[in-house]
Amino acid sequence: MPEGVLLSEREGAVLWLTLNRPRYRNALNIALITALDDALAEAASDDGLGAVVIGGAGPHFCSGHDLGSPGRDLEKPFRRVATTWYDHSDKEGAEAILVREDEAYLSIPLRWRELPKPLIAMVHGACVAGGLSLIWPADLIVASEDAYFADPVVRMGIPGIEYFAHQYVMSTRIAREFLLLGDRMSASRAYEVGMVNRVVPRDELRETTARLAERCAARPRFGVALAKRALNAVEDRMGLRDGMSTAFGLHQVAHAHSALTSDDHVGGQNPRSIARDLAPE
């Protein structure tokens, strides 16, 4: 595990976790995902913690899945405890991609959604594609005025990120626009469509988030855990997990098609092409 990919700081009953790959805009590699997963598993069993905040170091929260940094580590093994899948790193073709993505990009974020303590995402700068799978499992999302959100993977021929919660965090009409156009959504519009809870000036982001986290941490532990379970159960009965399963299957078809018709399973896209497409007009 590379040192320092995730920073951890404790303030009273609140745990602050900071994605720490700022040079690569906190692009998600397997090391960072598993470090975050381990930290949240420990937090779940720590009776002294009442809330967890996830933020990002540097100018951006998260630029999405790692598509090409020197720390890209897709082929490395990562066995997890709560899984029915085997190691992907010695497999080939669609088998390797499906096993890795089901575990790292869907099953693990769904575990974060089940954390029995309030989880708060603190977002500044970019939150793109895979970065959404860090904030959508959270209970509260606080964004700075300079934050923006995007899922541009339709440009890769892919129907959306693996954690397909689009129509549960915004209206269906806006979700269609969000995916089909793939444009930036500003923090102010994200607030208007109901995707984030607060939008504040950048210099007030941590203070505002801390106040919310401290209030959440002061609530009775068991009551919070039960409330979260009830909220998640309602979403699941509304079709969240069934929809994710269908979308995930389509996502894998898209990867297989790209691998057959181009040089790789993401349709030849890379960090520069995605950043160019997301540049403000």
C-alpha cells in the first residue's frame, strides 16, 4: 500500500479522511479505494467516533478513476473480506474487468452507503465520474461555490459510472441531461436539483462541514444507525439496487465493445481528453 494516499485526522468525535493524490487530482486507484474502505471499516467499530467526513487534498476533490497516472494499479490483486469474487489480477479479458469493477467500483461504495454512522462528503473543485461514487453513498454533501460535478463517460461509449444512482440523487429529467450531455454541473445547480445539501464559499467549507459533522456525531449512535438503515431500505425498495445491477451489466457490455473496436476498454479516452471535454465554454 503506497504511503499517504489517504490522510486521517481525528477531531473529537469526527474522523476526517482526505484523498491525498493531489498531483493527479485525487484520481481513484485501487490503493486509494482500499485505504478508504479500510478506514471506514475501522470507523464503523470505533465507539468514540460519531461521524466521518471525506474530502480531497489540493485544488480538486476527485477527477474520477485513474486512467493513466504512474500510480495506476488496476492489475494488482486486492482481496477484500466482504466479497464473493476472486482475485481479478491473474485473469484476462472481460473476466478481469468485470471482477475488478464489481468489487472496487460497486460493491465497496455500496458498503460505504451502509456505514452505520453519518458520512459526509466535503467537495471542492472537480468531482468527476468515479468521484461521484465517493459522494453519492454519503448522507450529506457540502460543496464549495467552485465545485462542479460531471459524469462524462458516455463519451467513452459507457452508459454511466458503476455506482448508477443518478435518478436517486436528482430528478430523472436532469439525470438524462447529466448523462447524455456530460457537461459540468455547477455547485449552485447541484443544490437546486437536490444533489447537495449546502453550498458555501470556499473559505467556509471546512467550518460549515465541521458544524454539520459535530451535530450528526452528537446524535444517539443506535438511532442514527437505524435511521440510515430505514432510509437505505426505502431507496432499495424504490429500485436503487436493481437499477444499479442492470446498469452495471450494460456498463460491462460497453467495456467489451470498446475493447473489440478500439485500443482499450474505455474507447481511447484519457485524462487529457476528458479534461478538454469538460473545460468551461
